[in-house]
Amino acid sequence: MPRHVSNPPNPWESTAVEWIGPPPAAKLQVFEEEAKSVLNENRSPDIPFRYSVNPYRGCYHACAYCYARPTHQYLGFGAGTDFDTKIVVKTNAAECLRRGFARRGWAGEPVVFSGNTDCYQPLEASYGLTRACLEVCLEFRNPVAVITKSALIQRDVDLLARLARGPGAAAFVSIPFADEKTGRRIEPAACSPRHRFAAVRALAERGVPTGVAIAPVIPGLNDAHIPAVLERAAEAGARSAFLTMLRLPAEVLPVFRERIERAFPERASKIFSALREVRAGKLNEASFGARMRGTGPRWRAIERLFEIHRRRLGLGSTNGVEEIEPRRPRGETQRGLFDEPPEGAGR
């Protein structure tokens, strides 16, 4: 079991605070563990990568919509505020990754960082586990892709640039909101959109293939932000962009509902009505092939809005991972990305 840390390192005392922003009011609790492995094999036909690495469990960004929240329950924690403030740190992540790469059966397939929770959340400023793992990838010349909503990724632009010139690397910055006020209500501890666009620029200027993810799209809340996000992404040097539809599995729905009703009381009913409109009357769709996108006229209008501006700005439609790994055939397996315990749980 993870061990509670009485005096955890403070990420806001490091020089990285310029990227992670001011400390939120929520109290952070840190638990350390020695993982048995960090290479997680994903088997969903909706996900364009096979292997991911997650040095942390839980995420201090506290995004109301995070689909990974239910995984915290495998640790005996809750999917709500526990997921936001009780962060488990895999202190031996780099050593586990090295062992995984060194085994005879490893074929050098690309690995994706943040397949579950953000690998550049604030504690990374203190622990440096993601950076250590990237160094292992460089040592073994293993291609990588990174998905994050943190400007802290700029700290590792040197490693990502070297990986991009060698085995291959791609980075995507998740920016679902164009303005800080709206984003802060839904992603309270994530850095501001302007800092994220600055991260896109820093990565692009160093030659790292970089894109923007409008993820998730929340109809009735941020679909109107799409043109502005794409415009600023192109100005910052992004090569491509993609979007995904909001997912509200299991215990995520009550967390999201509570946040929306508190943050946007005058708009909440319209937001949930719009969600039902693109989910055929439901608030969530769990079926493979449908859970990452909507349906119906409203969703088609959202996709058309995205495509018009993406093409106008000359942005590619790849999700970044496809640049370093061909997509596996759909229907290869029948398990979802988060339908099983996180790696190491119960083993």
C-alpha cells in the first residue's frame, strides 16, 4: 500500500512555480509507493496507443470532468476530492521503466505519458519522475508522446527535442477553454490557457512536433471556444489539433454535476440539455467507438466548426501519437482503457 508522507516536498518552493502557477487553497496529501511496473498496456480500440506510463495516481489539477477519477477507488480513496488531493507518487518509476525496456520481449514500441493522470502535475516539479523516465527513453532510444495540460513540460524541452531528433517524440497540450475565467472554474488547479499556449510555442520552437487537444468538448460550455483555441494554437506554432467529447463514467458524473451547478448556476440546465442532445438523450456513452465523440445534428455542427477552422489555419488532424505509431486495427480487444485497475493494483 502507498505510504503517507508526513513532510512531502513543496513544488511551489522550486523554480518551476513560474510554470505551475500559485498554490491553490486545497491541502495536498502525498503518498509514496514502489511500483512493480509502470508500463501499462491499453487495449481499447478507441485509444491510438498501446503503452502508457503514469508516474502518479490522482491529479492535483482537479478537473471536474476527469474520466480517470474512478481508478482512485482501487486504492481505497474516493473519486471526488480524494482524487484531487491525495496523490500517489511512484518513486521508482524510472527504474521500473528501465526494467521494462530491458526485458527480452520489449520491441521498442512508443510509450505515451499521461494515459491516465497528468505526468506534469505540480508534484513533478519536486519529484522529477517524468523527466527521469524521459531520460530512460532517450537512453533506450524509445519513441514517446506526451499529453499534458501543464506548462511545466517546458522544463523538459531539452529532452523532448533530443527525442524528436532521434527515436521520435510528439507533445500535445490540452487546452479546452480559451479564457482563464471559465477554465479556472472547471480546472481549478491547472495553469492558465496563456501559459499553456506559451508551452506550445516553447516546444514548437525547439522542433518538437506539437499540437493542441480540445479535450473535452462540453457542449453548451466550451464549444464556442473552438475557433479561438485553434487560432491561438496556430499562432504558437502547433502543427495539429484534435477534439474529444466529454465522458462522464461512473462516479465522474456527480463530481461534474456538482461543479457545473456551483460554477454556472444560470447555465447548468442548458449545459446538461446540450449533453443529452449529443448523447441521444443520455449523459454518457460507454460503448467502444462512440464514447469519444457525440452524435446528432449538434455534434455534427461542432465537428464542422472544428474542421473549418482547423483547415483554414493549416493544422493537421493527427492526434500526435499517430506520428510515431500506426493505429492498431479497431476491435482488436474488448477491454477499455480504464475498465481495469491501474497498473500494479492487486498484483
